[in-house]
Amino acid sequence: MKKIINTSNAPAPIGPYNQAVLVGNTLYTSGQIAISPKTGELVLDTITDETKQVMENLKAVLKEVNMTFENVFKTTIFISDMHNFSAINEVYGTYFNSDTAPARETVEVANLPKFVNVEISVIAIK
């Protein structure tokens, strides 16, 4: 049975979806973009700031079900410009232990919601 997960510590969905779905012990998050849950505004000052906001949004969703980035076993990163890969990767890497980092793919796409530069989703297990 699935359980819908939503927290006010991450931005509200901007479409017909939820922040995450918990099925058994597995959490599937929707892609997060750099919307500040406090202001509802996009954080786009730099790609570093944008990526940090995305990761903080994911952290809030994980926390809602008593998980951390240590529980994450798979991530998907969509970016609008592969030239930003290094900067995104640098911020992303601070949220994981390199010895236990999850599997991942990074894909360059033409556009993302609200024309942001990065969107990340995770799958985690307790």
C-alpha cells in the first residue's frame, strides 16, 4: 500500500503529483527544483545556490519519513546545461559519503519546469 508524503519544509507540488510516495520501506521522491519552501520563490542566484536548495528540499522530504541521504540508493539528476555538471556535482557530493554514495544518472535535457537549471529525485529505503 502506498502512503503519500508531503511536508511544509519542502515546496508544494506545482502540478498533479505529491512530494513523495512511500511503498513499504521504499521512498520515491518527485523531482525537486530550487523553490524555497519559505518564500515560494525560485533560488537561481548561482548554480551552486540552486543545487543546494534542491538538495535541502530533498533532505526535508527524507526527514519527513525519518530518513537521511544515507538511505538513498538511487538518484536521477536532470540538468539543462552539461557545462554545469561540475558545480552541481560538487554541491551534490557534500550530501553523501563517497564510500556509500548511491547509484545515479545525470541527463542533460532541453528544458525543466519553470526553466530551472537542475532537478533531482531520489529513491531511498529504510
